[in-house]
Amino acid sequence: MAATLNLIGAGHVGRVLGRLFAQRSVFNIQQVLTRSPASAQQAVDFIGAGSAVAAYEQLQAAAVHVLAVGDDQIGPACEALARAVPLQGSIVFHCSGALASDRLQAARDAGALVASVHPIRSFADPAVVAAQFSGTFCGIEGDPGALAVLTPALQAIGAQPVPINAEAKTVYHAAAVFASNYLVTVLDAALRAYQAAGIPEPVARQLAQPLASESMNNVFRLGAAAALSGPIARGDLATVARQQQAVTQWDEGTGALYQALVAPTTDLAARKRRK
């Protein structure tokens, strides 16, 4: 018989994990607690299992407790859970990408094993994510005993668990910002620079797309150093200086961005030459 699981907080991530754990009979979804009884019931309906409760005091003991709450609520939620439910021998994990499992110290003090599980993908549409979850990477860290249970549980729902260094959890989360958010910012600079040269925005996107797509494909196929091209990779520092001056004269903020990228790109070029 599957071990019992309580879900505290049931936003998009919590709902998806709850549905998948229930569908694959990995855990027996026991109770769901959110900020309101209405949202808890909506989560239960989405998951297709469990019962909604309105307060921590109504929670029953369970083998696993999931804190699928906002980062700023992980500590308070864990403390409230530890006050309300016997945790000796249970597992408590949160789903934050930015915070490590040490934020669950109240549960550890109460005798639980703790961990963090961070699915690395967007959860904008929970129903779609649940249907297409297979292959999703999950960054995991925590107590070995907790990971010994959670790793096969995640694999059973199609996830690919990846152990990470808890001390570097914030840097790990920043990696996603570099790969996603800041990539968009750099591409926006390229599009605006094309427009400054008189190219309409729709055409600018058409010009930038093959350059960006091929560069990304090369990074994931060959590695970043091998994929680097352009004036810095060629050692053409005179061109870099002219571009720096021209971009700064056009737009000071974008010029500062250009300048900030010169040094790390120079280091990357040096790594390319050593290969």
C-alpha cells in the first residue's frame, strides 16, 4: 500500500506533483491544506484524490509532507507543521529552486528527514505540465534517507532527479535566470540595436532568430567555449572597442551591458583557445 502524503500549499507545482503521485499510485494523497478551504478543494479536484482541510490542526500524521508554498512561507509553514503534527520518522520536503532544505530545520528538530525537490520547468498550465511531465529534470538535495525515498518516487512519475550541492542552491537557481531571463534581456538588446540601425522590429526578429538559434544549438551540441564566435573569439579587440563606443553613444544602459559582457566573453575565448 502506498505511503501517505499531505500537501501543504497547492499552487501549480503542488497540484501537478499531487496529481502525478496519485495517478501513478506512488503516494496515497491524504490531505491538502491551502490558504482557503475553497482553494484546497479545487486542488483536491485537480489531483483527483485526498481531502481538503482548513487548518494545520486538522492534519493527520503522514509518511511524507510536501511544502509547496512560496519561498517566504517555507519557514513559517514548516514551523506550523511541526507544532501540529508528529513528524518523527516522516519526510518533509519543499519545492523551492532558490532555498535549500536547511530551511526545514523545525521539521528536522521534530525528528523528520528533510529535502528539497525543484522541478526545472515552467508550470504556467498545470494540466498541460501534468500530461507532459515525463523527462522533467528535478534538482534534489537533502538528507540521504529522504532522498532514498524521493528519488525512486520522482522516477516513477517520469522525472529525472539531479543531485545538487545544497550550499550552492542559490547559484543553482541563478543558472536558470542566466539560461532563461537574462538570455531574453540580451536578445532584447540585439533587437533594439537592429531597430536603431533602421530595421523594423518584425524584420529584426527575423534577422536575430537564425543567429540566436544556431548559437544555442551549438552550445548544447558542442559546449559554450566551442560555440563562441565573433570579434572577441577572433581577438579583434579594435572592433569590440568601436562597438562599445557606438552602442554607448546610442544607449548608455545597453552600452553598460555590452561592456559588462566583454570580460566574461574574453575568458570564454581563452578557454576556447586552450581546447
